Amino acid sequence: MSDLVTVILAAGKGTRMKSSLPKVLHRVGGKPMLQHVLDAAKAAGTKRSIVVTGFGGETVREAIGEQAEFVTQEEQLGTGHAVLQTKPLLQDESGTIMVLCGDTPLLTGDLLKKLYGAHVEAGAKATVLTAILPDPAGYGRVIHMEDGSVEKIVEHKDATEEERKVREVNSGIYCFDAKDLFAALGEVGNDNAQGEYYLPDVLEILRKQGKKIWSVAAEDYEETLGINSRLQMAKAEKILRRRKNEELMAEGVTIMDPDSTFIDMDVKIGCDTVIYPFTWLEGDTVIGENCEIGPNVRLQNVTMGNNVMGQFTYAHDAVIDDGVILGQFVHIRPDTHLMEKVKIGNFVEVKNSNVGKGSKLPHLSYIGDCDMGANVNMGCGTITVNYDGKTKFRTKIGDDAFIGCNSNLVAPVTVEDNAYVGAGSTITRTVPADNLAVARAHQKNIAGWADKRK
Ligand code: UD1
Ligand code: CA
């Protein structure tokens, strides 16, 4: 499948989105619509992708980067004109060019493979992916020859009454022989109801040259649907979420309430993990086996081991090892690594810190810029004082240290292995190994004071 090149049309403004963001960059299922299309093309074996941009082209380039090449269509004169813009890049290609639209995020690699496979098998010069729609209004209709090949596609606005009765429509997705495509595009005119250069006209031009034009119908027309409005986007979102949840459940993940569970397309979850309701798993998140996640957990780009339990937690750009317990009301911020069996309890925030194996932060702590050893006990309310208003400093805590409740560790500072910090201390100097540091005012009791006050 190495001779497949994909052209993705994305020059349209997407007026009905009422947005300053180009339509194809709106996110569904956790990634831009155009990204879904690129991923499907890649899954189908595409070696090269070219995106035709117009409105907001710069923004599209920035978002997609190295994954594709770009050409600009200055004026939107029609789909045929859009594809013609890729000629300088693709005129030396001799294989197949697949044309897709950037606003069809429900496309799958399997469907595109089926289209490409049918195109190659039929030995056709052009093959269109069609869909049978309950209501075909607005779409181009696919008109067949008696032998089942394609005669032409007529746009709704140009169609006769008879042609409008056809329910098989053009999905806007095709495979073309590269050479034939560009040769025929040169002949496409704009003498039609919309005054546009229609890409589908290529089919009739090639057919008249005696070339084989084929079609293949999508079993599930949903996959080919384009998004034009926020309402359609919300519907696509539901479909993508459902697909992802069903895929995970088939792989052995329990999702208690799929309707209230939102899992991005690229998230991976191991088997026998249970996802409780109201959980968002986003970006490049990977979760191991046998975890219990949720209720109310949001993970973004988190790498998590096995047997982790987390509830009422927000964690992002963090690594969480096997057997960690999180929650409730926990915030794990970027560049944090929680090692095996760490326990993070109620109302705790951890940022840019390494927390060693088996350490416990059970209640009401802020741990920032800290390198903590194994089996440390951080008492309730302990704080790393990491910021002097200008600079952030690190705190080092050795293995088996015990930090008494409500202590402040004023960084830069070190508490060495097996050292103790008395409750309520404000520590500003190194606590050597095996020492007890107490840094608080001595208690003074004044006998009879209460009676005198009265
Ligand atoms: C097109 C097809 C129609 C098909 C329908 C499926 C044509 C003439 N008609 O109609 O047969 O049923 O798609 O959705 O192709 N675009 C550009 N530059 C342009 C014009 C369009 O990049 O100058 C892009 C749009 O951004 C969009 C795609 O091409 O992603 C399709 O354009 P659109 O105007 O939506 O096509 P339709 O008129 O709906
Ligand atoms: Ca149009």
C-alpha cells in the first residue's frame, strides 16, 4: 500500500461554526477534526498527506506541523479547483491519490482501506465512496451505468427531479489514478448552478475517455458525515465517545456508566480496570491493569501503572506508578512522579516532585519542587515553602524521614534519611540524618492566669 497519497480538502471557512478558529481545528473526541482524518489516512497506508488550506491556513499548519504538506487555495472556487492546487506537489506521483475532506472526523482507517482495496481490485481510474442516505437532499447523487460502474455525479442543485430521487450520494471521498486525475482536472469547467469547479466532474470526463469509474458504498453512512455546525459536532462527539468506550469494554475494561465517561481516542487502558462515572481521560493517558479510576477523575497525559486507585482527582502530565492511592480532592501537577504505593490523601497538591516508594501524604499538604525518598511520612498540613516571590527552590527529604504535622520546610533545604521534624516546626537548615529537629517556640504555662483575667 505504499503508493497511496492523500489530499485533504480544508479550505472552506466553515461559516456555520460561527468561530474564529478554522472548522477543521475544532476538537471532537479530544483532537482536531483534521487530526482524525489524518489518522484514518495513515491507518489506511498513506505515505504522504497534503492538506489544502484557505481560511486560517497558518493556524492549521501550526496545529498539524510535520504530519502533512500544505498548499493554499487563495479563493474557494470549488472542490476541483482545490485539488488542482496540489498539482505542483503531486504531478510526478504515479500511484493512487485519495481525496478526503478535513471535516469528517468519524472516518476510520478500515473504511478507507476498503475504498482503496476496491479501487485497486476493480482496476478503476477513479472510485468514489458512496453512502445511502435516508434523506439525500443537498448531496451530489451517484448515477450508475447498467454494468454497475459510475456514469457521473450530479450535484443536488444541478440535478433533475428524477436524479434527485436517487438516495445513493457522493461522500466526497475518492481514489484516483494520479495521472488521470490531474489530466482530467484541467478539463473541468464551472458552467453549473454554483459556478464552481466540481471535483466529481472528473469522473464523467474519465468515463467518456473509456476509463473505468467505480464506486463502493459505506456500510455505515455515519462514518462519512461532514461537520458543519456545533450541533453536528456534538453529535459526532457522542459517536466517537461511544465507539471508544465500546472498544475498551471489548478489551476487558469495565466502564460503569459509558454516558458519563469521556475517554479520548488515543488513551490506553489495561484489562480489569474499572472506570467509575464522571471521569475524563485525555490526551496521551495510559492506564495499567486492575486500576479503579473515578468517580470524578480527570487525567491528562498521565502514565499510570497497575492497581492504582484514584477518586476525585485531577492529574496532568504526571507519572503514577503501581499501587498508588489518590484521593479525594487531589491535584497532581506536571512533572510529578509518584512511585510505587505512594498514598496521597485528602486535599493534597503535588507539583514538579518525585515522591519515593511507599511515602505517605495523607492530608492537607502542598508539596512543590521536592525530591522525597521512600517511606517518608508527611504529617497533616505539611508544606514545602518553595517560592520566595522571585525564585523557586527545591526541598530534599531522605528515606524514612518523618515530618510532623503542620511543618514548613523552607527551601532550599534538606531533611536527611531517618530524620524527624517536630510538629509545627519551620525548618530552614539541614536536618542531619537520625536527628530530631524542633523549630518552634517553647510552651510556657502561666498558672492561675485564667482566674486573674476574670
Ligand atoms: C461536495 C460534493 C458532493 C458531495 C458532498 C459530500 C462537489 C462539487 N460536491 O459537496 O457531491 O455529496 O461534498 O459532503 O464536490 N473545499 C475546498 N475548497 C473549495 C470548496 C470546498 O477546500 O473551493 C472543501 C471544503 O472545505 C470541504 C470540502 O471541500 O471540506 C467539500 O466542500 P463542500 O462545499 O462542503 O462540498 P459540498 O458542496 O457539500
Ligand atoms: Ca459547495
